[in-house]
Amino acid sequence: MSALIDHRPMRPEEATAEKERLELLEALSQAGILRFLTALASGLPDAGLIVARGLNSAASRAAVQNIVTILQALGRVPPRDFSRFMAAVSVATRDVERETEAPRDGVGDPPGITGAYRLLQDDALWRALGPLLDGLKAFGESLAQGTPPERPPPRGPLL
């Protein structure tokens, strides 16, 4: 006697979803992600304990507090200003890289006394240096004041 054929008709959208699900599983298997997830799931209790022990150290608590402090400081900066700042850092980094890759030998003599005087009179230079000097001044004043953190750091274990 022959075995019964298990066949149920599928609607076209079900067939497409089934095909995509099988393709996803195949791609995850080929990339080794399914094997990784299976190993992780089987070792989950031990892995969780290892992570909890690692986070419960004084160094980990300090690192988490430092990350929170950085995120709070970044939260006060408007995104548009931060974007401008990062774009300027990117341009400066590219210029420094270009100079280190191909230094300009002999181009531009040391300014000397008259050159230094001309630099002091250069409006574009002072417009560029003004914000940097103001920022350094504010940074120094803040360090001198020893401003306490906005909230006291938590005591005791993190978990």
C-alpha cells in the first residue's frame, strides 16, 4: 500500500512567503549564522552568567558611567552643530593625511619676524582661530572650577 501524499494547496502569496522563508534559512545557514545562534542558545545560561560577572566589576561600572556621561554631553549638542564639527574634523584629517603622505619639502619658508607680523594681521586666520581659542579658554575655566557631575555615580553592583 502506498503512503498518503501530504499536499495542501497554497495561495500565491503564501507560496511566495514560503519560498522567501526557505531562501532566508538557506542564506543564514550558508553564512554560519544558524550554527552560531544554535551554539549561543545552547550555552545561554553560562554565557549570561559570564556577561553578568564581567559587568559586575568596578572597571565595567566605571566604563558604563563614562559612556553615559559622554552620551549626556552629546545630547546637549544640537545635531546640526555636531554635524558641522564632524565635517570640519573630517576635512582637517584629510589635509593632515595628505601632508603626511606627500610632505611639501622646501615650500614655504619659516615666517620670520615680518611673516609673523603678517600672520597677526591676517583676518581669515583669526576668524578660524577665534572659536578654537574661545573653546580652549572655556575648557580651561571648566577644569579650574572642578565642576561636579550632574548626578552622583551609582554605588554598588551594576546588576
